[in-house]
Amino acid sequence: MSEIFSKDGMFDMKIGILTIGNELMNGRISDTNASFIAREANQQGWSVEAIMSVGDDFAAIKNRLDYLLSMTDAVICSGGLGPTSDDITTEAIAKALNLPLYTDENVLNYIKAIFTQFNLRWADNNAKQALFPQGAEILPNARGTAPGFALSVNGKLIFVIPGVPAEAKLMVVNGVIPALRKHFPQDEKYIVKQTIRTFGLSEAAVDNQVKDIDFQSLGVSIGFYPVFPENHIVLIAQSKNLQEAQKNLQKAQDEVSAHVQDYIFAYGEQTLEEVIAALLIEKKLTIAVAESCTGGLITSRLTDVSGSSDYLERGLVTYSNAAKISMLGVPAEIIEKHGAVSEETARRMAEGVRKLAGTDLGLSSTGIAGPTGGSKEKPVGTVYIALADSQKTICRHYAYRWDRKRNKDIFSETALFLLKNYLQ
Amino acid sequence: MSEIFSKDGMFDMKIGILTIGNELMNGRISDTNASFIAREANQQGWSVEAIMSVGDDFAAIKNRLDYLLSMTDAVICSGGLGPTSDDITTEAIAKALNLPLYTDENVLNYIKAIFTQFNLRWADNNAKQALFPQGAEILPNARGTAPGFALSVNGKLIFVIPGVPAEAKLMVVNGVIPALRKHFPQDEKYIVKQTIRTFGLSEAAVDNQVKDIDFQSLGVSIGFYPVFPENHIVLIAQSKNLQEAQKNLQKAQDEVSAHVQDYIFAYGEQTLEEVIAALLIEKKLTIAVAESCTGGLITSRLTDVSGSSDYLERGLVTYSNAAKISMLGVPAEIIEKHGAVSEETARRMAEGVRKLAGTDLGLSSTGIAGPTGGSKEKPVGTVYIALADSQKTICRHYAYRWDRKRNKDIFSETALFLLKNYLQ
């Protein structure tokens, strides 16, 4: 149910992250290394004190490094190890720490061998990647030519790894984390966490629902992560005793569950469509979908799960009234009398697609995603969701208030959530 | 064609960016606001001096803010404006600057009105979003309940905006950038930019195609922004003379276009589905879609455009062979002989859905999104896209290599790109 992170995290160790490159400062690329490093450090029980980005500039790199070293035990730097003239990280770190540079002959030969092996033309600037500050411990790079390195200065550790995400990630896991754990004495401490995924309550409402729970006395922290249109709750328990951490986490989870029960669709990292997939397979049920305003999004989400052909028979996007009438058998007079966006039409769509596909279940949506098409009685954001089985058809009406794209998102989530509730 | 950004960018202005939230420090989410803000600032000709992230912690926020203020003219803070107890940004900024907090009654009434309008239950913690430090200029939030604010302290500007990306982005463009331009004395300088959206070339390939173009002599900078599965090229020209800036931008655009012509689908901010919508409307053509491996995603993307009911008649997700046979009229022996994933099946699907819907065009996809279902002849990533009109049916085969989700994305992009080429 919950995940054990570490049996020897040391909560007092503070990490700083410095990502280096002009492409970060002009916004050309968004930084994914920092969050990866932060996540890895966190899972060791270490706390990330600061994350910074800086351009390829000697003075700025020294300034940021000094600042980070002033508040942390270890700084992990990423980026600027390439062969081109704008890659200055190694030289900048050496300057900042007053260390001379040397060429490591083994690394130089290794890089040259790669060039020979892949029949690449050698250019002298590649030799730059064999330069290291004196005292550096070299970290091998299994996915590229630029190795990283570690330095120990005044009891603090500095790591320098490439910026290419695939190279950086591997080096963090195989080089940086093991080195940090070796260098710093460690407390025995267990950290366990649990994610609770909810839909249907705003972030404020979730917070409000759980505000009377005494997490502190359980040694559990709670965080809220809105992932539109869902809200995820994360509980983290820490203790020197694994059983105690797990017991406290379970207590906190039980308390939270009791308060927001109706809105929970998963404990852990499962998506709503994965939860539904498991339920449909468990109950050996098949389904077909008839969509109007969601335009195929419900079906697309159901097919995001590998193996969805086991339960999803077909999906119909009956955008026109003609398609609703001819394929789903919605009577023209129903549409004429009640409108294409109505409970009556939604019901007939769900029943019609179920019958057409010969499935156990039929799910339908009809509504107004906007920005046009709304009326006073049926404003933009109106949606009817219906679900038919062999016995009955249920239909619900909802009123949302988002833009077209987010209306489609929340309409499809609403339909899937209704389906999940039915299956449970 | 191009957009005039500024007639008065000031190149010396230094910007600091501070993104706030525990979810950044534990790596649960990766920071996309910082790069967006950096890009916008850069396009104004301002330089981003430092980007930092910090957790929801009073002392740390004060420390980072002081550090950023020491080296910049303006600091843009994002995140921590929600109603929940872990959102402390407003209070932390007020504390750091020694300013008392007050409740803005207009904002409070505005938030309450939203709750009433949408029939949401009011919880008192929502009133927190109407709290501001004394002297704050309130920045409206068109997409959410939490407004941002601006403070002027010792000649420096501090902006605080929400962390929700959609809200933050709109507020940067409509609130922060205009306020910065108003507050700081400015050089007369024109900056014009143009985005060129491409599909079908990797970032390295785009870079390689344009590497011989002399952008420097034109005073134009080029940037590459991969937005999977697309690659966007951004050209920025600067000059004290507007006509010259526009002329140079046009020259650069012409040169780039000549090199990557076949891969361009839009100049400017139009999406591929918007380009297709305009073409279908201009040519008065209607379309129906039959999808297999894309599971409704092609249809869903076509319906992301408001007014899509004018040209999209229906979409069918024929996941099962039975659905392909009964609804689209694909002969069972075709599927048996060539397989559901084959050129023959794709062609019959496109022709079948066109005939069934009575539309001018029929578009189809059949392939293997993975991770299972691949074979040696037809590995995961194989897809056939067919497009039928009254005269003929074209069909193309592609081989990709991504995970299920990205295969679905690139399959649907490929289908839409083929449709765009046909319409042009």
C-alpha cells in the first residue's frame, strides 16, 4: 500500500541544486534535472534547501555556488560540461574554489576511443571534457563522453554532472547518491509515504475537510497537489521505527479517508483510467462510449491503458444530430423536444451505444464545452453524463465553469468518476 | 504576421525569478513557470539573473528574496497563493518586507461571488486569498480565485503570482510584463518576434538545417522549443527602427522557411488543429474520423477548436474488429489476410467512415501504440494513416519508437499533419 523510501535517510542533511546554462536563463528549455535530483534526494530522506539556475558566466557561477555552500552540506551542479565554447562549468568551479585544472589521460583516451569506435571526426575542443579540478573524483558517464566529478571542500561535497537529462539522471542514481551516502554519517530513519487521489473537491475544500486531523501528533506531514481536475493528497510519515512509521501513516490515511471518502479514486499512483481498467477486468465487463461534447476524450483516456481492447469495444463521437439518430437510435423527436444537450438525449445515447456494440455497459456525454453554444437555461459548462447497463440507465447533470479545453477535461473526468463509482 | 513586443525594451534590467512550493523542493512536480517567465522576460530584452525555487517556509522565503533583491531590479515570485494552510507566500513576503496584511473587501466579495455563482460551498480559508501586504497593487487573475500583487520597495519591484501554470502564464503576460515596462525607464527599441511551428524534424535536425543561415548579420536571434511531438522555432529581431526590425525578421523567416518548408504547419501561435479548422472552413469540406490505435485522440483534438461541429460530422473509435467490420464495412477477409494493422485496413476504414457519415473526407488510423502487441514485422510504433475523398484514398506508413502515451500523441499529430498537407 505505502512505499518505503529509505531505512537510513538523514533528515538533517541539506542539499543544494545548481543547474547551469544560458538556455535555462532565457527560457528556451525548462529544467527537468532539478526536479529529478530533488526527488531522488528526497527519497533518501535528505532535504533540498535550495534549487537555483544560473547562466554560463564565471562570476555568477561562483556567486551562486558560494551562496549554496553557505546553507547546505552538498551541492549538485548540472550542465555546461559539453565541448563547445559556452560550456564553462568545470573551469568556473575550479576558479571558484581556487583549484588548478589537469587533464586526466585515462579519460582523454576513453573519449578518443569513442570517437574512433563510432567513426566520428576528432576536434580538439573535445579534449576539454578530460579536464578536471585538482582533487576531483571522476564519475563515469555511461551515456555520453563527458564524465562528471566530485570534490570535497571544507567538509562539503560538490558534484558536477552533465546537463543532458538522460546522462544526468543515470549519474545521479549511480554516482551522486551512492557517494553522498558514503560520505555522510547516517541516522537510521524510516520514511513512508502515501498518495491519495481525489476528484470532486477543490483544494480548499480538501484542506478544510481534513483541517481538524492532528497530523502533528502522528508525526505525519500532509501536502496538497492539484493536478487539474484532480486533487492529490500526499501523506509522509517518519520514524526511527519502520512499524511505527507505517502505523502512523495508516492512521493518518484512515482519518483522511473517513473525511473525503466519496472523492477518493486511488491510493497510490494509479490513474483514474487505470482504476477503471482494473475494475472492468475484475468484473469481466465490457463497455462502449458515445461522446458528444467530450469529442473522443473519454475514449482516448480509456485507451491510454495498455490492454484496453479487453474491455473497450468501441467509441462513437456523435457530433452531429444525424450521427446520434442514425448510429445510436436516439429518436429525432427527443432531440427536437429536449435538445441534443439534455438528460433524455444522454440516456438514449448510452443505451444506444450499449445496444449497438453489444457490451455490458454504455457510457455517454452530451454538453456545452464552449466558448459559444451556451444559453441561459444551459450555459457553457453544462454536461449530462449517462451510464446504461442491462437493467437501468443512470444520468447526472453537472455545471462547470472552465474554458473549452478544461471543460473537456473535467467532463471526461466526471464521466470516468461516475463509471468508477458504478463499478465499485 | 509578426508581433510587436516592445518599442522600449531596456537591456540592462535584471530579473530574478523565485518559484515557491514544497512540491518543487521534493521533486514532485517540475517547474515550468520559471522557464515561461524567463522566456517572456527575455523577449522583452531583459536579462534573467537568477532562477530559484524554495519550499513553503517563512525563513527560507525571506532569505531567498533578500538574496535575489540584492542582485536584481525586479523579482517575480510564483506559487503558494492557494487557500490551504501550506500556502504561506503572501504572509511570508509581508513578513520579509515588514509590511502588515489587510483584507481587500473588493477581492473578498469577488471570490465570494464566484462561489455563489457556481454554487460552491464557501469555506472560511478561502478568505485568505483576499489578504495582501500593505501597499500592494492587486493583479487580477482571469482564470482563478487567487489574485496576484505587485509591491514597490526601495526602487525595486516584487511581483507575486499564483503557481497554477495556466493562471501564472496569463498573469505574466497581462499583468507583470506591462507593469515592469511602466515602472522602469526605457530605451527606445523595437523587438519583433515570429514563431514557426514544425513537425517531423528533431530539434537537432532543425538546428542542422538552419546552421548556415547568418542570423547575426540580420540582428536576429533564433531559439528552438521542442513541444512534443512538435518543434517550434522562434525568431527575434531587435532594432531602434521598427521597419528595419520587421524587414530583418522577414528575411530570417524566409531563409528558415526555405530550409524546412515541408515541416512547417503554422507561422505564429496557431495549433495544428486550428490550422486544419481554418482550411476545412475555407474549403467548405466536412470530415469524419475512424480511429483504432489513437483511441479517439484525433477526434478529440479536432474538437478542441470551438466551432468544430461545422466540419466534423462524427468520429468512430473502432477498437474491436467487429466494430471495424459492422460499422465501417471493412471486409472480414481483409482483416484476416492483412491484419487489423495494415495499409488495406486503414484504407477501408477511411473509405468506410466517409461513406457512413456522408462527408467529403474520411481519416483513419490503425497501429500499435504498445507496450504490447508488437511483432517483428509490425513492431510497437507502427501506424498506418489513410485519408479518403470522393476520388481517391491515400495511405502512409510510419514507424515510431515512443511509449504508449507519446505514440498516441505522435500518431495523432501525423494524421493531422497529413490532413493539413492534403488540404493545402
